[in-house]
Amino acid sequence: MRTKVNRIPRSRAGFTMAEMLLTMLILLLASIIMATGIPAAKNAYEKVVLASNAEVLLSTTVSALRNELGTARDVKVGEPAGDEQTGTILTYRSLAREAYSRLLVEKDNSSHNVIMLQRYYDDLVPAKTSEPEKLIRDKTATADLYVTYSSASYNEETHIVTIRNLSVNRKSGSTGLAKRDTVSIRVLSD
């Protein structure tokens, strides 16, 4: 019987302990690489989407400004009252709306300087809603973005309104996500 036990061949088909440990180590390293790579890829994706949303909002704002000021007459750059920035108020008569309007930079509910629009009837009598409203509504601006500009000017000879430093910012702190140094809009001649 003893000879029978010695004759049983040992199977070489299994793994050794070293091979199993090496396999576990490789799987662990692959898991760590994937675990750190996924959040980095997510952050990169969010930055690309945020930049894209900022560019779309900037383009939408430029279009809204062109629509608003395209039919403007009697354009005047007003002086600010209180703590508003110098040269940011444009007063004009909108032929499309048959009313006077003011375009200005003013603090909104969250204390950020945003582009506001205020409507008037003839002779600058406040309209039914005399409170300024945002030129670009919050539903249009995704991811808590808002648009502002630093100054506005009007050239009476060329009938061009120039808005400087039009930029998209984020309420959570990021500034200058999308920016145009100058936007020039030709208005109707007076």
C-alpha cells in the first residue's frame, strides 16, 4: 500500500502562494488607479461643461443686448447714483417697445453686479414694474452664472454703443469664465 501512495502524481495545475499574491497586488493597483482617475475625469468634464455654458450665456447676452439696443434712439450714458460704477447706465428710447429704458449694472438678490433692465413710459415716468429686472433671467443662466460689464459708452457721431469687459462669472466665486473686452452695437440714428 505504501508504494501506491508514492505513485500518485502531484498536480502542477494550481497556483502557488506567490502567484496569488502577485495577482492580488496587480488587481489592487488597477483598482487604485481607476478610483483616482474617475474623479479626475469627472472634474475635467465639469470644467469643460462650465466653460461651454459660460460661452453660451455670453453669446445669449450679446444677442439680447443687440436686440435691446438695436432699435434704440436718444441714447445717453447716465451718471450713477449711490455706489454704482461710473458710466454703466445707458438710458434710451426703444422703438420696438415704444418706451424709455435703462440698462445698468446693479446688485441682484445675491449681491452680485448683474446687467439689469428697467422700463419707463414717455418722459421717464416709471412703468408698472419700475423695479429693474435682469436682462438674462436665472432660468437662462445655468450653474449659477451671471453676466456683468464694467462700463458703457456712446459715440454720437457713429451711433455706436460700446460695452466694455462683458464677462460671465459664477456666484460661487469663479470669475472671468467667458469674457469679451468690447462689444459694439450700432443703434438707430437720432
